[in-house]
Amino acid sequence: MIERTLNVATRDGTMETFVTHPQADGPFPAIVLYMDVWGLREELFDIARRIATVGYYCAVPDLYYRWGRVRHEFRDANGRMISLDALDEERRSRVRAPMFKLSDAMAVDDTGALLDCLSGGEPVRAGAMGCIGYCMGGRHVLRVAGSFPERFRASASLHGTRLVVEGNDSPHLSALKAQGELYCGFAEHDPWVGPGTIETLSQAMTRAPVTYHSVFHPGTHHGYALPDRDIHDKPAANRDWELMFAMWRRQLMAR
């Protein structure tokens, strides 16, 4: 495996991006991994490595670059990352502060810069690519799938936040322009998924030129899919992986 850091030029500065891919047989279909509220860290890099081991080029952009190198990790006595709701108010506010500064429009703009960079000499196959996002990254997946429908043909949102909000700029409405396939994994206990979100999203996607499918994981909590988390649910996460890898094979490997 090869891994390194790309410095992606954007309109607002330089975005550090972790990339990993196999050593041989490129170019590879690309997957963009969108971070959650905690920012870049080894946990996300390990997820990228898992994706790369089966033949993909995976990029993890640091969307917090505008505010420096933001890295947050708080661990319990067993070495697991402590969930946001289990932190005291001071640390919770510190973690959430950069999230409130990062707009969806910024994430979409940064994605455009990343796509330009990946087409400029990286071992990335031209054409269709995929993406995966956790927490706020799950919302960014809906945004970029609708903003770059010809590129993102296999998109996955896991315990995404604020996917459906009031108004004409709701993320789920952005996803009406998505193509290929879109997958969402939902936790049973998730304060960021409001009443009716799952049904509203499902109904909306019937009007979109995308094949939409989702799984509701009973007994799970927001953050279940992240492997180092104190509330990680391995069966639910593995079910997501089974479905995502199948989606990526259909949409990306067969082309």
C-alpha cells in the first residue's frame, strides 16, 4: 500500500488531504471520505486503508484547513474514542466550534478543488467515483452527490446529520440531482435525525435519477459505524461495508 499527503490548492488556501492506494495495477477508481465533526485522525485513515486494500484510491480531505490543523480525540480507560454526548460541555463546545464555521457550500467548493487535483497526475481512473461520509460528512455526501452527479456515482452517508431541514436548501433536495446509487445507514438512537427524516428522504429519492437504498440499524447509536468509538456496533458497521462494497463494485469496478 502507498499512503501520503496531498496539498490541494483551493480558493481559500491549501487543504491537506490524506491519500492511500495499492502499489500496483492503477489507475484506480477513487473514493472520497468525508470526515465527521472530530476532524482528521488515524481512525479515518484506517477506514481509508480498508477501502484501498480492495483496489480503490481513497482521499480524506481536511475540511477544517481554514482554521489550522484541527484534531480532536478524547479516549476512555479502554482506549476508545468518547462520543460527543459523553463529553463535558467545555470539551463538547470545543469539538463542535469548527463544525459550525464549515458551511456545506465550503465543502462542495473544496470538493471541486480536490477533483481538479485528482485529475492532475494522481493514479485515479477517469470518470465515475464514489464517496462516503460520517456524521456531518454524511450530509456533505448528499451535497456533493447532487453537485457533481456525473462524478459521484456511488455515494454512502452513515449516521449523517441534518439531512432533512426546513427550506428549499435542505441537503436531501440537493441529492435529487444525484445519479448512480446512494446508500444511507441510520442509527436507531440519533438526536441528529429528526422525526420523519428517514421517510422524507426515502420518498424524495423516488423522484431522483438515482437508485436509493437505506438500512435502519436497531439498537445502534449515532457514531456506530466508526471503529474506535465507545458505541461502535460491529454487526451494523459490517452490514454497511457489505452493501457499500457491493455498490462500489457495481458502479465503479464494472466500468
